[in-house]
Amino acid sequence: MALLITDNCINCGYCLVECPNQAIYEPDTKWNLAEGTNLRGKVKLGNGQKIDTETFHSPLSREFYFIVPDKCSECKGAYDVPQCVVVCPNPDSFCEVKNNEKIIDLLQKQFYINPDVTE
């Protein structure tokens, strides 16, 4: 269940620096899976889709900070709680869910993306 930043976001940027997977981006920023992770080359996502980690994708929001669902593990395996929510001065910014993933899937994602960032 990758977190989703809502339009309650005040665009402070605190979440950006706290994310262990660098899954959070500034508004209107292109993103890829390789940036800030150990992923390289082509990888298979949880939905079965194969994707090149170096390919840049269009921003998921042009107005607010956004979380790339395929990079977000909700900090499972790295922290007890999502760090973006902990540092956010407006935690209501994270009240929605993007994907419906089991905890084991989130833990596997964390280890797959950044095996060096675990408890």
C-alpha cells in the first residue's frame, strides 16, 4: 500500500529527504526507478510489468510532491513507521492509499530496492 500525497500537501519538502527509497519527488519532476535505489537494468514490477530502471517517466503531480508507488515500501523493513508521515507538519497529506499490497510484499520491495537500508 504505497502512500499517496494528497492535495493537503503544503509542499514543504521534509518528506523528500526522509524517504529511504527516494520514492518522493518534487512537483513536476520526472522520475525513474534507479535514482536512489540499487535497481539497475530491466526489472519486473509487482504487477508483472517489466520496466527499464533508467527510463524517466512523467511527473505524477504537477502541483504537489508525489510518491512513486513502485518505489514506496511504507518504510517496512527500514523503520517502524513511514518516515514521510513522521516528519510531515501536516500528516493529513498522507491519508490515502495507492496500491493494496500485503506487508510481506512491502518488506520484499524494501529489500529488493535497497537491501542496505533495513532494520
